[in-house]
Amino acid sequence: MKFTIDKHEKYVIVQPHVEVLDGDSAPKIKAEFLLRNSGGQRNIVLDLSYVKEADSSGLRTGLLAHRLCKAAGGVFILACANQQIKNLISVCKLNDVLTVAPNTAEAEDLIFSKELEKDLRGAVEEG
């Protein structure tokens, strides 16, 4: 399975080049999340531009990434999810768990606002 990794200073974007995020493709993405997280990356964006549909395995991959990022003090964001994937998130009642952004630019904005908030909180606590 092919995917693109776009590393930035504060986050990484993982973009799978598959149409279906399922039991076949999800483990490879899961392994990438674990690798990035153990390498110190706490903010991960999963860009679903190429993904047309997902099943429960694909959704569990997102939940794993959410837990990894949260434990590291960061955020996990799904970007560019189509309506079918948004419906799956809604049916599984994960709207309050998974953060969904319409595109990678908005995902980046969310990450930077969280990082800024964290920096400000740290400065207030030190002062």
C-alpha cells in the first residue's frame, strides 16, 4: 500500500493512496502512526483525500492515532473526509472523540492553535 508522509515541524500528515480504508490497509497505517508517535511526533493529520470509504478497521486506526496523540499531549485530526466517512463517524457516535477538519489547511490551523494554547498555559503556570 502506498502513502505519503509530509513532515512539518509541529505535525505530520499521513495520506494513504487507497480508495478503501479497511482491514487490509489499516494495519499499515496503524504501524506508521506508531512509528511517528514513538519518534516524538505528537500531532498527526490523516489526509483522506484519496479514501472513498472506510470500515470499522479504518475507524479503529483513527481511534488508535487519537489515543497515541492525546497521550503525548498532541492532537489527531482527520482531514478531507467524505460524507460516507463522516456518516460512519456519526453512526458510531465518535463525533465528540475524533476531530474532523474539511482540509489540511484547517487541520494545520487547529494544531497551531492547540500548540499556542499549550505554550500560553505553560507560560502562565511558570509566571
